[in-house]
Amino acid sequence: MTNYTEIIGYLASALVLISFLMKNFTYLRVINTIGCGVFILYGAFLPSTPIIVTNAAIVLVNLYYLLKRPKVN
């Protein structure tokens, strides 16, 4: 039987994969951020610091671009 940690890992992978199928960059970043958040949870269950740190950094990059206001001329 598959354990819950593996299910979380597969869910995270699926979300990140689905995010790259988006044409709209905002949707891509939102779904990718959710996927990375699930990867952080997965890394915490393992425990695996490289998984946590890498995905936390990606979340920060995504949030920066999602919250950045467009420049008005």
C-alpha cells in the first residue's frame, strides 16, 4: 500500500506539471506556488532540507511576480 508521504509527493509533482501547461503566466505562478507548497510539506515529512529550501525559494519568486504591481507610464 502506498503511504501518505508518497501520495503527497505525487500530488506535488502533478500540480507543478499542470502549472507548466498554463498559457496565462498568472495561473502558471498560482498553481506552481501551490505545487511548491505541497512539495514543502512533502520535504518536511521526509525530512529533506534541499526539497524544502528549493521550493521555498520558488514560492518566494512566484509571490514576488504575483504581487509586483505593473508599472504605469
